Amino acid sequence: MENSPKAIRCKAAVCRGNGEPLLIEDVVVAPPKAFEVRIKIICTSLCHSDLTFWRGQAFSQAFPRIFGHEAFGVVESVGEGVEEVAPGDAVVPTFLSNCGECRNCLSEKNNICTTVPFRVQPGMPRDGTLPITDAEGHPVGNFLGVSSFSEYTVVDIAQVAKVDVAIPPEKACLLSCGVSTGVGAAWKVAAVEEGSTVAIFGLGAVGLAVAEGSRRRGAAKIIGVDLNPEKFEIGKKFGLTDFVNPTEIGEKSLDEVIKEMTNGGADYCFECIGLASLMKDAFCSSRMGAGKTIILGVEMHGEPVSIESTRLLEGRCIMGSLFGGIKAKSDIPTLAKQYLNDELRLDGFITHEVGFKDINKAFDLLVQGKSIRCIIWMDQ
């Protein structure tokens, strides 16, 4: 067909080794195949998961690779069978699929799609192919099926959510991963109750989003746990009421402090860093009888979590969650609408903005703990 999409040559930030600075290179992005969408990325941001995989701490890596999975863009072209979006539509890609048809996608209690399964290793989710090659024609691995550190990328339609064009690109970008994960965890996974107590371990973007979600659910006490005291002032914008710095609690254990502050333990605990030891602290800080602990952090060292079985018998539970229980195609548009209606607070998450050529600065800022979300503009 004469009007069939052609390959596009563009720029991408390519990583060629664990922890190495990204290189801005020429790449070729293939046209979308059946059930795929090619997106022009307008802006993207750096998530802590990108950092974990970039460092290669917990997972074996395949290089070269293009990271990035939190972004906003415009549909450039679509493959056969794609009907829900068209060229020109405003969209956000997501790392977790939502086909809308499998048993899990139709369930109110499950968001792990089985038709287009989540995959960590490079390759498109349906056939394992790599849609991007470098200037020499060698394949470049994608990341979580997205690879938003490229001016153009190809994503499965199950990993694309259409959003209202009224929402600013940088705010829509936040909903692509981190903020949706945190807000969703409080809303859909924990179902935080009005008047309850919440403890959040780690106040990065996800942790602060948990605070925002808990605030909107009516939690009476929202405790933030972090080594950076500046996070308390930031967190107050999202409903944080109390703060604990683990280095300033003397000989007491972290769970002892949380139990004192909550008269026996928090109703809901959220681990948002990715450390097995902190996951255990969060679990031990939960209330006997009905305390619920939600694990949102990717364990950065691949370590197992060890907890005492007797604490489980006392009625506490611990569970993990991908994407905070969010179903992208229905829930992200809802969150975007809540922002446009001044119900959901997003403005305080963005602390820095850089142009694409300065993408390594975004890594430096996150490594140094200076940024919450750094927006990377592709046209700058």
C-alpha cells in the first residue's frame, strides 16, 4: 500500500552498558505491525525503575537498550487491527498492558493482563521482535515494551491509553507510571478508609502519590518515612501529616515508632523504595488484626523478604502490586479528568525539567536524591 507507514530515522538516548551515560544516537524505528502504535514522544520522565535497570542491580541486562517508560506523546501511525486510537491522538504509553478482554482485565480485583503479558526482557510483547535498530542496522533492545527515551517509539496497543488533549503534556506524563501507581495503590489496592492511619516508607514520586491517594480517600493520619527531612515539607502538599527520619529515632526500631504514633500500628503501610529490609519494617509497623502492607518498590538487589509467620497469624497481610492496580485504558483518563477538575494534585511532583540532549542530568539528579520527577522535553 502506498500510504503504509515507513521506517523513521530519529534520535534516541541509547545505553550500551550497566551504569554508563546514555548516548544520543541516530536510530531507525520500524513502522507499526498489527496491534501496534508508533508514537511521537513529546516529553518523558525518569522513573526509579529506569534507574534500577540502568544500574543492573537486580536483573540481567541486554545491551544496547533504550530505557524510559513514563511519557506523553502523539500517535504518528497505527498498525492493522488498531481501532481505538488514530494518528494525532494524545496518548500515554504504560509498562503494563490492558487488553480489556482477558479474565484478569475484566476482573475488578486484577490488573495483570494475560493476553499481552508483562515482560522485563527486550522485545515486543506479542512476538518478541525489536522495532528499533541503530545506525548500523543492529537491533537495540526496548524497555518494558515502551522505550520512551527515543523521539519515536513503537508500543503495543494494549499499552496505550488515550487522554484528554486539555491536560498539559508534562502532567499527563506523570500518569504514565509513578503517580498512577501511588494513587492507585491507595485507591484500588488498599482501598484506604476514611479516618484510617497510613505509613509510607519512601517519599519519592510513588510514595508522595500514595499520600495524595490516601488524602483523597480521607485518611486521618498519613506518616511519611524518609531519610531526607525536606520531603516532609514537600509531602504536606499531598496530605502528609507526620514524618519520621529513621536516623533520628535513637535506639527504637522503626516499627516501634510507627506503633507509638498510631496507637498499635498503621492500618495501611506502603513500601515504595525497593529494599527487603524496609519491606519487613513496613509489615511489622502494621496493625495487629487487620493491618495491610502493600509492596510497590522493585527490590533493587533481588533479595527475598523474610517475615515471622506468627505476625501473619495475628491478622496482618502483605501483598504486592504492579501499577497500583491501575487499568490504564479506564483509570488513567479518570485520573486526568480529576486533575482537570482540581481534584487530583499533580503540580508538586515536577521538580526539574531538561532538554533531551541533557538527559544524563536527569539521571544525576535522581541518583543524588535531588529530584522527584524530572521532565525531559524531546524538542529541546
